[in-house]
Amino acid sequence: MEYKGYKLRHEYKFYINNLVYHELRERLRHVLQADCHMKDDKGYLISSLYFDDIYHSAMEDKINGNAFREKYRIRLYSHSDKQIKLECKSKFNQYISKQWADISRKEYNSLLKGDYDFLLYKPEEVCRKLYTNHKTKMMRPVTVVEYLREAYVHPNGNVRITFDKNLAASIGDLDIFHKDYETTQVPLESTMILEVKYDDYIPDYIRKIIQTDRMVKCAISKYVICRDINRKVRIV
């Protein structure tokens, strides 16, 4: 499905407990394949450096439930600089879309230092959009969200089901590669986040596996959760 040039995907999120996690995991592993990033059955570490503007638009849009909203972030895996992506995740009601561009470690460092000019010379639209937001609304990095992701995929419907565990928020330095970078665990009371994404449809046999009366669909934002943790740490 497309909307104004955006390729849209369905996205649904749930809080689940450990019992539901182990049951779903065992059933899904028989019909889905592990994501290519999975090095073992525990998952892989994702670090996302999020941006926001002087109006806190990304946070306020989510809290207010605005039908259309955007979040900009830099994403990397296992604290490695081999693959660094600049992304814009757009939300259209229950649909999502992503624009992204590869950036180098040098370009990553430039953004952390507040130098956005190089974005004008990159071909991807997401680069020009971030540059414009920085110049007009002083968009800048505000927090890092980290978690361990266990991911399974299926080609029919381009289905992707993930279990996100050990959610943590950065405290202090926002440079993931800096020696003083550290995070604090987010207390989720023995729960984790299940995400279900697919294109135009999800096969019935997969839908039946994930349907359970012990799961409640929620409007979860790891970004907002971690911003709240940042606020509480500053207050303390």
C-alpha cells in the first residue's frame, strides 16, 4: 500500500509477559525464519539515537495521538560502526513507513557536533528533511534507546515479528561510541514488547498463532518511555 509516495506497512504493538513470550516463541519458530541479524537465539542489540526539536514535537505528537507524526533517529547494531543508518519513521494511523540513508562514522560524528551541512550533499530525501528540521526548528539528538531484539520473518506478506527485551535509556553522554556512554534499565515489571509488522496482509496461520486473550494491543513508544526515564534521572 502507498500513500503520497510512502510505502506503508501495518504495525501493531503489545506488552507481553514471559509466559506468553515463551509460548509464542516456540510456536513462531516452527513457521518463521530468524532475521538475518540474529547471531544467536537471544537476539541482537539495537541502539537508536533519537532527535527532537525545540517544541518536543516527536514526543508531544505521540502523547497526543496525532494521526500523522515523524521521528528521526540514527540506528546501529551491537555498538558497531559497520552499518549506521539515518532514518525517518513516519506514522499514518496504524500504518508506518521508513525513509533511510547510510551514513559513515565521520558523518555520525558531525551530527553529534551539530554540523548538518553535509546532509545537503547526500541524495536521500531523509537527509534534506533532517537538515531542514534542524535549521528551522533546531532539531538535535535528545536520547538513545537500546534494547535486545529477537526477530522472526516470513516472505508471505513480508511479515516481521519481534520481541524487544531489556529496554534501556541513555544517561549523560549521547555518543554511543564514547567511553563515558552509559544506559539505565527501564523497569517493565517482567514484561517485554511484541511488535507485528506486515505489508498488505498477514497469513492466517501466523495470525492465529499471535492471537491470544493474554495480549492487549497498546500504543507503546520506546522513545517516550526513555525520554520519561531521562526526565526522572535529571530530577533525582
